[in-house]
Amino acid sequence: MRPATRGDGGAYVIAEAGVNHNGDADRALVLVEAAAAAGADAVKFQTFRADALASAAAPKAPYQEAAGAAGESQLAMLRRLELPRAAHRALQAACAERGITFLSTPFDTDSLDFLTDDLGLPLIKLGSGEVTNGPLLLAAARSGAALILSTGMSTLQEVEAALGVLAFGYTGGAAPSRAAFAEAFACAAGRRALADKVTLLHCTSAYPAPAADANLRAMDTLRDAFGLPVGLSDHSAGIAVAVAAVARGARVIEKHFTLDRTLPGPDHRASLEPGELGALIAALRTAGEALGDGVKAPAPSEAANAHVVRRSLVALRPVRAGEPFTEDNLGVKRPGGGVPAMEYWDWLGRPADRDYAADEVIGQ
């Protein structure tokens, strides 16, 4: 399953619900409804076991501290946000009913196995924090699922190393090592596997991310370096950065959304509300449509205007048959449809083939 493929050639839009359900399975179902109503291609959640994801000593990120309960640990926060497995099945069923793809991001191998084996997901999204998580990258590739990998906080070298792990896993490598990963990345089979399975998302891992840090040209760098489809996981405020990314060729756009930006929780403040999500998707569709096929030729909508705004050769004064055309009696004026103005110099000195009245178009 290649997420970047759309029938209209536009970007594949992932509405990132994440943990904006605040641990409430009913609210998660409403998020599915909102994403489908906005026109998203997929709605994505997060699948994790809190105790497998963070230790008791793990601190919160600054944006999590600002949006959460004072003194609460990251582990305690994650326990509140964890969705049970039964809720995932209900979400998957709701997505099928609404015609929107169900996606989720696993944060541990047990959660990965649940998504790929139990739920049968053919496509998995891995977050930016997993670019250096070799064991999870390897397990994800060995699952055989297609992958979308965000690359926030990463250098190009770290992305290449992650792709090496994925190439090794996809090609059936048996003895993991840095050398084996590099070899898998370099070989033709590994490159083919990556081309078949992996999409890279540029990302700025700040919540919200300043537009000045978006660095959308890094999408070009990723595309040129690895020859893979690229997109943007956008954490900026508003919709402008995501629309600009589509104009630069993003094949996938991921954007956080929430039912209410004032709700407590780590990601709500950097999320769009449902109406804004709908506006974003409409703008992305328009931007994608506007890209066209790149062929420089008249558009169908221009056809009626060419005759009006282009110019033809005209007689500036009455010209008798046989009289030569000169700079004094030959000019260029609207409308088009006669002898094109670009032939002006070819007609100077040529005898008139008949009588022409003043302002009469030559060749009509």
C-alpha cells in the first residue's frame, strides 16, 4: 500500500488524531467522524504500552509540561492517554464504515505486532523519535508493512542509517549489525525494497513549530538523496506551511487535529480544529490540482481569450492591391486570427494581394 497514491494526483492527507482523545475511546470515535467529514484520506492514532515506552524517570518535553498537570511524570501522562486494544478495533471498524483509512503509530514492538498481526494493517506510521530506534525499525520492516517514517530532529546521516535497518529487515537479513545495515542500504535489492515500501516525511519536532524552522527545502534534499516519495508532518500553526509543502511536491501531508484546542493534553494546542482541518484539506486539494502536468501549453480556459488579446497585421490606412506594405501602412492591432504579428517583418515590402481598408486585418 503506497500512501502517496491518489487518483487525482494530490497529496495523501493524514489527519493526526494522536492522543487528542485524552484516553477517552468515545472521543476517539468522534475524531474519526470529524476526520472523515473533513475529507482526510486517513486518520491516525498512537498505539503504545505506557510502561514499555517510558521509564518512571523520563521527563516531559517542555510543551508537555506547559499543557499538563504540574508535577505529573511523562509515564503518568502516557498511562492516562493509552487506548485499550478493544478501542483500536472499534476505531478500525468505524473507519471502514466511513471510508477513511485507519492508521496508527506503534511505539513498541508489542504494539507493532498488534497493529500488523491482529489488526492486519498494511501501512504503519513511525514517528520521528524512532529514526534512531534500531530494534523497532527492524521489527517494522520484518513485519512486511509499508512504512511512513517521520524524520524530525534527524540529520541526513541518521535517516540513511535508519533506511539501512529497514532495507536489511525487508530483504530478510538474519544477523543485524551496522555493517550489515550499510550493505543492505547499498545493494540493489535493498534499494528496491525501500522504493516499494517507504515514504519519508520531513518534520520539525516542535509543538507548535515556528514557520521559520519549517525548512521545506529539506524535502528536496531527502528526495534527491534517497529517491523515495517525500511529504511533511506539519506541526506549525495554521495551514500555510502544509499548502506550501504540496507546492514543493509533498506527496503526503500529516497534520494534528483536535475537537477543541482548549482541552487539556500535550498536543491540542498545536492542532487544528475540525473546521480548520476541512479548510486545510480543501486548500491542499486546490494546490495539488494547480500543480498540473508541467507541460507549457495553452490551458483550455485560455482558448476564448487568445483571439481577443493577441494581435494581427492590420492596414494602418487604405492600401491598394499591388501597393507594397511599409512601416507607414502596416501595423499590429487586436484581434488575433489574422496574420500573426510576429510575421510583421516578413510582410514589409510585400505587395498587397488586394485592396485593404484602414484597420482591416491582413489575411482575413
